[in-house]
Amino acid sequence: MTDAAKSIRIGTMVAASGGEAARRISEIADLGFESFEPFWQTTNGQDVGELGKRCVEAIGDRDITISTLGMFGNPLEKEPLDEETLQGWKDCIDNAHHFGATCVAGFTGRLRGRPIEDSLPRYREVWSELARRAADRGVRIAFENCAMDGNWQTGDWNIAHNPDAWELMFNETLDDNLGLEWEPCHQLVYLIDPLPQIRKWADKIFHVHGKDATVRHDVIREHGIFGKHPFVFMRTPGFGDSNWTDVISELRLAGYEGSIDIEGWHDPVYRDELEMTGQVHALKHLKTCRGGTFIPGSGKYEGGDPSLL
């Protein structure tokens, strides 16, 4: 019997820049993660197909998937590192099948220090070509909704951080295989309610990151959002403000099937030696919010909190 709960899997991201993704997967594969997202800024000349095969071997016969690869750099500019990022997108698209992946996600890039509108011609040039390349290989492309400290007027990395920018982008590129790698954290950082956004943009959400935020409204009331006191912290799921039961319910109602891969390394508390403590808590929390499947006649409950298995 198929575990219906796992139509949405809970996993995590694993760094791949040094070729270490397969080793890392083998180290944490038995902690209960159901998916992995290897990620780079540049593939550093790696044989990406060979790495994909080693990642699949590291998973072995476990019920774990790699649905999405991540490429987080700026492919729109033309410095050497930017051009390596652009080549990395091509490498990931061409070799996604070696991982069993059907999606490659990351930043759109942008023209540095300029308003979002100025990046649109270059965005159309680069992403129209990459969208065709991906479509020929049965791959979808998803843009993460992270500003990387940029805004509408200026920034270094990404234009896909605001719903008004999404309107502009998807009018420039009408390709059905271009969408979003969405997470509630970045909406909370911008004081946007994430739940209505899921309902509006559901057909463009191809992948989800498990990252949260805590908004300190008392700081906003006293100091505003441009003062010296931080008004928001990025958090690991289970420690922030998002109601993940509602988030997952909205995703299910919209027909989303895929992974929620935890993006760690941002929590101000559960970091360094406590990084995996936070991630395993997030894994259990998200599985509880997702719920599981009771199999009649078997006495088994699958797919929810690992403590219930």
C-alpha cells in the first residue's frame, strides 16, 4: 500500500561544492530524512553525473528521493564566478537524471546594484535558453524567493524575491517549466502573509524549502524595521512563527506533491554544534504537521513523526 502522506516528503539540503554530498548523505540517511537536495554555487568542474550516481548509491535501498538539485549563484552577470554558476546550471540540468531529480532550483541572478526591471532583458535571454534546455530533458526550474539582502532597487543575487517581481518574470518567460522554490521564511522577513501566497501561486510552486522566521513585533513597534535592532530572525522549522500544519494543508489543497527540504545553517540558536539537533527537531515537527497514514489491518502508522513508527 502506498503511503499517501509521503506525497509530500520531508528532507534536508546537503552541500555538494566539494563533492561531499554522497558522503554526507550516507552519514545522515538513517536519521529519518525522506529526501535530499544537493546544492552548489558552482560545480567546480566536478563530474556531476558521477556524483549523482554516488549519491544514489549512498541512499541504497532506503525510501529516500533526490527530487531537486540547487544552484545558488548569479548566472546573469559575467564575472568568472558568475559564468561558472551559469555553467553549473547547465551541468545540473544535463545530469539531473543521474540523481533521479526532475527539478533544478536556485537564484535567477540579477544585474548588480540595479533595479529589478533593469535585469529583465538579461533574465529573458538566459532563462529562455535554460528553460528550453531543461524542457528537452524533462526538468523543471524553480527560483528561490530569497532577496540575499537585496531589495527592489538594488542587490547582488536574485530578482525572484517579491511577488511583484514574479509577475514581471513570468510575463517575460512564458515557459511552463519555470516556477518557484518557495518558503514561508522569506515572506515573513518581508512581513507578507505566506498562506494567501500559496493559494495564489500554487501552480508555480515546484519545490519547497523548510525554513522559518521569528518576527519580533515589539521591536518593530518601538524601533521600526530600519533601526539597529534586528526585527526578524531566520529559524529552523518548529522554532519560528509559521503554522506548518496550515502551510502543508494549503500545499495539499493546491495539489502539491514533492519535497519540503530543510534549509539549515541560519538559526541563531540551533547552529554549529546544535545544527543537527535543530534539523532533527525540524524533521519530526514537519512530519507531525504533515501527518501520516494508518494502514488498516496492519497496526502500522507510516509517514508521520518518527517516534510513532
